Amino acid sequence: MRSVAVVGVSPRPDRPSHQVARYLHEQGIEVVAVNPNLDELFGRPAYPSLLALPRPVDVVDVFRRQEAVPPIAEQAVALGAGALWLQLGVVSEEGARIAADGGLDVVVDLCLKVEHALRR
């Protein structure tokens, strides 16, 4: 994993999405912020949606409510991402099916930061 789009990342350091993004960034992984309310994160541009990204990413990490996941999964497939990762507490059978049917690896209800740290 060399690049991760964090969908729903917060600029607030006390938020889990920001903490995960910061951890990945500190590990040397390219973090792409996806949040229509942000201009940049960690000195890099932020994007309003996955479809606005200039190139595919290895993983799309989702910090959004389950009802927002299916369209995000569709965008991840259209982008050509390698995997859809639904963070701890984010469960969407429909979103997981869309991503899997589109050829993406799918992880549901796990924290990317925790799993990455365990496998280092």
C-alpha cells in the first residue's frame, strides 16, 4: 500500500479520521484527503470526491456513515482503486458488494491504522 484516499477525513486532530491519516502519512504512505470542505491536508491538496482525484489510489479508506458508502464504492470502482476499506463501525453490505463486484478487495469494520501497525 503506497497511497490511501481517506474519504471523510477531518482537519481536527482529535478526530479518528485525522489520526489515521496522520499515522499513515508518518509511515510514508501518500495520503489523499477526500472532503469537499477541505482545501488541503498535510500540505497536499484535498479533493471533493474520489472522481476528482488525478489518478487511482491503492486503498480508499472510508470514514462516512453506512448510507454514504454505496456511491463511494461506485466511485472507488470507477477510479480504479485497489481496495475499499470501511473503517471500524462502518458497515455497508451494499457498498461491499459493489466494490467486490467491481474487482476491489474489501475490508469492513476494521481500523486501517490498527491493522497496519499489527502487521509491521
